Amino acid sequence: MERIASKMSLVEILKERLRAGCAACGIGEEELEKVGVTQAADLRFGDYQSNAAMVLAKAVKQNPRSLAEAVAEVTEVSDLAEVEIAGPGFLNFRIRTEAFAGCLGDLLEDGRLGVERVRTPHRIVIDFSAPNVAKPMHVGHLRSTFIGDALARIGRFLGHEVITDNHIGDWGTQFGMVIWAWKRELDRSALEDDSLNELLRLYRTANGRCAEDESVKEECRQELVALQQGDENNLAIWKECVGLSREGLQLIYDHLEVSFDHWLGESSYNKRLPGVVEDLIETGLARESDGAVCVFSDNSADPGKDPFKIQKEGRWEDKPMIVRKSDGGFNYATTDIATVDYRVEELQADCAWYVVDHRQGDHFKQLFAVAARRGREIQLEHISFGTILGKDGKPLKTRAGDLPLLSDLLDDAIQAARESSEGRSRVEDEGEREALAELIGISAVKFMELSHHRGSDYIFDLEKMVSMEGDTAPYLQYSYVRCRSIFGKLGEEVALDGEGLELSDEKEIHLARMLTRFGETVPVVLDGFRPNLLASYLLELARAYHSFFQSCPILKSEGAVRKTRLVLCELTARVLRRGLDLLGIAVPERM
């Protein structure tokens, strides 16, 4: 059978042909847009299904099952699938074994492994991670960092122009405290040895004193005012804090293999803030209230959907966005409005995605509403996420009640990976074993994060994360190593092509089926911003491979059977490697 020449996925080919069949049955152009094909929920009924006949029956005044029969009669898919009609009019497509074999040949020659580029690429700014300067990264930054990085990788692979921005908190209240403590408590040698922890110590010292003494709190506020007014000494301290913090943060990002195109922190927009507030006032979007300048509701929306309204004691009250405080200072809301302006005017972005904790939801609703009222032509999305829990089911914290530092979590994961591989690893070189423990430990944390729907909470369980069994990164990495080990046992280079492939065993067919679905899975990850869809797919692929590996001898087979099974191993390795890379996870060659 001739291989399918198109790079379209099977589901796209079926959809295109089904629409042609519906058109031949008199379905109009507008109605054809409703025709879809999805993966079947239960393989007993086929590989793909469509409810098109039931959706369209009313428009053409026909019985759904009768319409399904008519459409099936004229839809030309005999080279690709068998069509069955089920229930009130479902169209079920069972892909022919020869078609799956042809798809394997296509995938073997396709560097993108069946993933099409988007037809309309966008310029997308992804704002993620965003730690505060003068404070180490903690567990609260884990989800934003990994989700944002995965979305950036997937977006670029699909053909979008992605601009990553680490909008660090480098201007704010904490600097008044840090500068106050810097002038009184700085340990210069500690700053040189571990800058982030020394800066954190200074912040905690000042914060503790503020809680005990109102005069210290006022002194810290005055240090901040002096900084904002351009005091040379305070600016010099601030610049050193920012520089040292960036160096410390960069070490962690290098460790995680996460990078950014820009580090445009809050301070980058300071010069824009007065103009933003004046524009809001001049256009009537903001007005003075109790000495502050605020954006209020325009009363165009239902109060229940209005981000500038809040219900108290059965009454709707104003919930304004403050853009200039009564003391004349600006806040992060003002900075965020200026940031939208910059991304529209300077970066020419079509979209801006904010990967930020769900607790900031109300703020982003107000921010996006202000942008819309100002006529900013940009698609804004708040990509929120849930909470990481301890084994007790409560938000993860240290015994002292603090948020665990990200560096400590990673060190713990690496240690857990080291202990998990003890006595099991075939790697003898100590340096290689240590590098492998680091790779597996960090990968385990990343995958545990990305395998969950971003909106859900999950329990941080290191023992489960580093296990070679279950829904883990080590399981997928081991699956890749197992695929590659087959070729190491051959003892010679093998040139594989897609000619003469034959699928006969059901385990072979199912593995081929899963391989073809890579091209269907990756494009939908950005719909709803769900890296977990890709993670779940990779786990299904790995399970299909292990079932195939256990049932189908590879090196002992011969002829077309042997060639086909080697192709299945090669493609599984390629897809696992590519899929994990899109999640920011590397694969080892040995474990």
C-alpha cells in the first residue's frame, strides 16, 4: 500500500474527507465547520469517531442514522479505514493495519514526527517564573517556572514566535527593608559566599524588627522613598542587590535548563508610570478617590462578572484598581498596565500569557479589563495553577512554617534519585552516576508538576517521583533507554526505511497507533494550556512499548517482521525524546 504522502495527522485526514462526504450529501459550507473527528474513547469501537450526522441532521431535516448511512456511503476512506455506524448515528473509523504501517514510514522520514506547524503563527509573550530580587526562589516558583518553560518550548515547536520574559520583582517594599538592614547588618563575606541567602537574612532581619518596632518600619519606608527618589547611596545598594540576585537566580535556571529572552523586571517600567496614570485620568478611566487615583467600574457588565465590583452583605460595592497611592507612589498594578503597553508597542505581541498563581486571578481580571477599555489589541491570558501539598494534604512548608526553598527541593530530589538507583544502576563510573542522579532528580520534579492539570493541587512525594515504576519521568527515561539498547545489541549500524513494513501482532498495531497520535496530541496542548496532555500521552506510549517489547521478540525475528519491529523501537525512542524535550526533560543513554 502506498504511504500517505500528506503530513496531516490521521484525524485531520479523516476530518477533511468526512467534510467532503458531508458536502456531497448536501451539507452547506457553514454547517461543514461543525464536522469534527476525535479519537475514540474505547478502542473496541474503532480508532476515531464523529457525531457529525447527529449534529447536522436537524439542519438537513433527516434522521441522524439515515444521514450517517448516506455520508458513510460517499466518504472516501476505504484506503485508510473501515467505517461503522453505531447507535443513533455515530460514525466509527477503524484504521486499517496497512495504513498504520504506511504512517510509520512517513514518521520515519519526518523530523517533526507528524506534528504540523500552525497555519497562523502568533507572536506570544510568556511571562513566567518572576521571583523577587533579594529573595531565593521557593516552592511557589516551581509551578510557574516549569509550566511556562514547557508552554514556550511547545509554542516554538508549533511555529509561534515566542518571547519569554522573567518579570522579576526588582522594585518594591522589600527593598526598603533590605537597604535598612544592609546599612546595619551586612556580612560582606557571607554576601560573597551565598548572596541570595545573605540578602534573605537581611530581609528577614528587617521584617522581624518592623513587626516589633513601628519606628523601624517607618525607617524602612523612608529608605524606600529615598530609593524611589534617586538617592545615590540607596541606588548603589539596590543595583548591587539586583546584580547579585540575578547571578544567583541564573545558577538555578542553568541547573533547570530554563532560559529567558528578557529579564524585564518591575524597575524597567518606572519611567512609564507617571504617563500611564496621566493617560488613565485624561481618558476618563481613572479618577481621584481619597487622595489615590483609581480605576472604577464602567458599569457595562453584570455586577457578578464585573472585576471592579464586590458583594458585601448582599450589596454590590466598588472594588477599584489603585494605580497611584495617596502618598504619590505607584504599585504593581500600575507597573502591569505599563507592561501591557510595552508588550503591545515595543514587542508587537499578539498575545501575552501570564503564568501566575490562581490567587492573583482578581488582579488579572482587572488588568485585562483596563487593557480592553484602553483599546489595547492583544490577547491576554492568565494561566493559573493550584498548590503543591505536603503528604499531610496541606500546602508544602518547612517545619519552621516557611515555604521550602527551590534549591533545597531540588537537592532532596537528586538525593532521592541517588538512593533509588543504588544497587540497580548499570552505570559504574562515579561521575556519570552523579550526573545521572542529578538528571533524574530534576526531571522527576518537572514531570510530577507537568503530569498534573495545572489547576489541580498535588502532593509532593519524592519517593514516588523518582520511582522507575508508575507515572514518572524515570519510567519514561528508562523506556527510552530500553528502546535504544536494542540497537546497541545489534552490533552494527542499521539503515531503516519505511518500505515493506508489516504489522501483524496486536501489540505492534497498538504501538503504531500510539506513535501516530503524537502529531494529534502536541497541537492541542496550547488549547487550555495543558502540558499534562503531552505527559499523559507519553505515559500511554511507554506502556504500549513495554507491552510490545514483552510480547514481540525483536532480535530473534527475521525479515519484514524484524525490520518493522526495529522501526517501532526507533520511532518510540524518537517520540519519547522529542516529547520529553518539549516538557524540558532530557533523556540519558544509560541508566
